[in-house]
Amino acid sequence: MLMSPSDEPATLIYGPNGFRVVRPGNYVLCAVTGETIALEELIYWSVERQEPYSSCEASTRRALEG
């Protein structure tokens, strides 16, 4: 059985002005909450840590962890 790209998360490289898809998929998982984030809705990530966040709160929580 073939899996469609939506069955697995995408692998991305996060840059300061956007991200590049390395492995196709329709979503990524928030590095803090584990929530599924559709690529069309992804607006928070860390270039330094190379990880996505589901919300501003999740991004701030990770930044405060040091």
C-alpha cells in the first residue's frame, strides 16, 4: 500500500524568511506540544533550533527554557 504525503510529517529546513521542504508531507509536529500543524498554517519556528511551534505561546515557552 502506498502512503500519501499527508500520512507522514514533512521534513523542513527553517530559515529566517520561510522554510524549505526536504521531505514532502502536509504537516509538522510542534516541538513543544506535539500538536499537528498543517504546513499552510505554520507561522512560528526557530531557525536556531530548527523546530516548529503551534503558537506564539509554545514558541515563547521554548525560548524561556533556555
